Amino acid sequence: MLEKVAEQSANLSRPLTRERALRNAAFLRHLRRIGNVRESARRAGVGYGAIQHRRKACPGFPLRWNAADAMAQEAEDGRRTSEKRGS
């Protein structure tokens, strides 16, 4: 029983530091604008592997990630529609 509790405690992610929270916010901001995960991570100063780990380990982060990605996709779809109308 105690082994399971210790294992579960070890799997909890570290609390967010101010720096991590700011970098996460920067990553999401870039992702909303450009819709590219690798480039957004680079611009936010976070490694691609680290940002993928945060997606799995930080509660709530995947939901915000998906929302930012959807917003980027909607913006891209809107640009494509505008370009078709203008042609």
C-alpha cells in the first residue's frame, strides 16, 4: 500500500515556478499565432521535448494547448477563405 502511495507521489509534476508559467504562457501565445508546436516552443525558449513533457505532466495544460491550436487553425481557415474570395 505504501509503495503505491510513494509511486503516485513520484509521478506528480513539480509545481509551476514563475518562470515555467511565463514560458508556458509564451508558448501558448506563439502557438495561437503560428500553429506550429516546434517553432512555438523555440520562440518561447522551451525545448520541444520539455514542452511535450509538460503537456503530459501539467494539469490543465493540454486543454489550453488544444484551445490555442484550435484558434490557430481557425485563423488559418479564415485566411484561406479570405484569399479565395479575393481571387
